[in-house]
Amino acid sequence: MPVWDADQYLKFQQERTQPAIDLAARVRLESPERIVDVGCGPGNSTAVLASRFPEADLRGLDSSADMLETARASNGEIHWFQADITSWEPDEKYDLIFSNAVLQWVPDHQAIFPRLVSFLKPEGALAVQLPSHFGSPLHQCVVEVSELPEWKEATTNARRRLATESRSFYYDLLAPVVSQIDLWETEYIHIMESVEAILEWFRGTGLRPYLEALPDDDQRVRFETELLARYRDAYSTQANGKVLFPFRRLFLVAYDPNQGSVV
């Protein structure tokens, strides 16, 4: 996974937190006792869960020490811990396993999603949000730039880093092991100050593997300059100078086979 910068990530905190609010609102559990926020980042999504389920024993898991440091500063009462999602073995099962915009960084969804379901208590739920922007100019332009001769070899692994499948993939994967699946997609239209702000947004997440793959700052600047030129062609400016930035996300809530008292 890339090296995460909590300050960079939180430059667009409102936009990044709204999907967590929407996902938590759709979880139909009456009073989950034990919740873990898998890939909690700087704690913004965990704060949503604390508000939605104030009586729960809430924990935040992340692989980044920088993110966890910011999370701990935001709320010292929550149990924050560092772990790798792919090898994490919880000491107890959970009523709700929540993951907002994280699992796209984790390979082998064929294995990881059923594995997370296996960590649920009876009547528990797995709630996941994944970016679904891979057909958009945001993603396609960075792939095109990375495939230019100057950077193609260095960025080979970066192009393979993100892993998100289709909605039908997740349905077919989970339907045999859960009792019910809620699936939906939302396209958020973010109002950005400029095209440069779109680049700044992506610098905090999906652009990181590409920039980290380049050997020096000079190459990173040239890579971003080329990318920004393509974004200017792809995203038009409104009459007031703002830029409309669509961003699609996939949501799912899967309920344990033994679920009974969902509301």
C-alpha cells in the first residue's frame, strides 16, 4: 500500500466523509455492541460510526502509523490499533465490520470479502464502500500518462495497485455466504474550486502509488504537469469558475446468514 499522509487526505474531509455517513445510515442493525472500522484512516469515518452507534464498543484498524496518530488525536476514547487487513485475526467477532474506501487497496477480493464475513457475530453485518471511478477521466488520464514511454516501466506496479470489481462480482461472491445483500451506487458531484483542486484531491489517494514509483521530485512535477493538462481538457469550468467533479462509488451491506433482528 502507498505511504499515507493524513494531512493531505483530510484536505477534502467533507467530501471523503459523506460516503461514510451514507453507508452507516443504511446499516440496518438495531444496537450493534462491537464495531470495527477497517482502514479507519485519520478517524473521520470512525467518528461517523461513533455518532451513529454511540453505545457500541468501537475500534479503528489501519496499517498506517501516520493515520493512526491523527486518529488518536481526534478521539482518545476509541481503541485504535495497527494491523494489516490481509493477515489480521480478531480476538473476538464483531457485530459490524465497516470499511469506507479502503479495500480497493487490498488484493484478492475473492478471498478477503468472505474472510471478513467470517469475522461477524450471528446477526452481524459487513458494510463496505469502494470507489468506482475507473472509467472516469480522473483515472483514465493518470493511466494514459503513466503509459507514456518516460514512465511506463516505473509505474507498472502502480497501474495494478487498485483492485475493485463489478457489482455483480460482489453479489455472486457474497450471496452464498450471507442472508441478504444491499447494493447501490452513488455518483457524487463535487464542486471544486479549479481543475488544480481535482489533482490535489487525487494526490491524497489514487495518485500516490504513481508518484511514489517515480525516482525524484523533478519527474513527479513533470508527471503531474502532464496529468493536469489532460484534466483541463477533460473537466470544463462553470460560468462562476468552479468545476463539477463527478465521482462514483459502490456500496454494499451484507448480513450474516444467521441475521434476525435487523431494522
